Amino acid sequence: MPRSRATSFFTLGYQFHSLTTLLNLLSANEVSVLIDVRQNPVSRKRGFSRISLEKNAARLGIEYLHFPCLGTPPQIRKFYGRTGNVRQALKRYEAHLASRKKCLESLVRRVTCRQFCLLCLESDYTSCHRSIIARHLTEMMGCSPIHLK
């Protein structure tokens, strides 16, 4: 039975996970919705492209949702690749996210009263755009992020 109001949500970077360890971690934390916040849900790492994630999550009763509107735009990814300046790249993403309020509101509507997890590649959430999304969701929903490793 769904809780009336979630008090927390999760974030997770799959960088150092196998598909099995990631799915076990989601199950152990009773995640019912996996939110992919990559702009392009593809990966060179086996099992982490959209079709595989969606199919394998579904086997565990976990709904997979892709929110490309929350992904990092190419110009910010290129800036980061060129400079390596994560702080400035995240600052640029913060400005970009300000124009994505409807996308955030849509996400909130989809996950209210459900245990969810934001997913991206980067293992260190402080170096990833999902930390900024998590901060905005905290302000909007009044619940706290738990950053899984």
C-alpha cells in the first residue's frame, strides 16, 4: 500500500555498478519508480541503456520513467568535456533547470506517494546534475534525498 506522503527519495549513479547490483540496491530500498534523468538514455556500459533498464526493472515491479527534459543539454556537456570545470558546468545546469519547471512539476505528479530514485551515470552526486534536481525536488516536495552508492 502506498504511503500517504514520502519523507525521502533516492538518487543513484550507476558508474561503478553492474545491472545486478543496481537492481538489488533498488529492491533493497523498496524503490517502485526509477527516474532516468539522462538526456539520452544510452550507455556503453552493458545493461544501462533504456530498453534493458526498463525491461529488467519491470521484472522486479519497478516502473522505469525517462525524463529527458531533466538531462544535461549538449552545450553544457561539451563545456564540461572541454574544461573539466564541474562547478561551472553545474552552475550552468542550475540556470538551465530554471526553465524546466513544468518538467519538474510533471515528475512530482508522477511520483507523489511513491518511493523513487533518480538515476544518472556519475557515482559522486556532488559532481552530477541529479544533485541539483534533488535539491529542487526537496524544495517542492518537502522530502529529503538519500544518495545511494
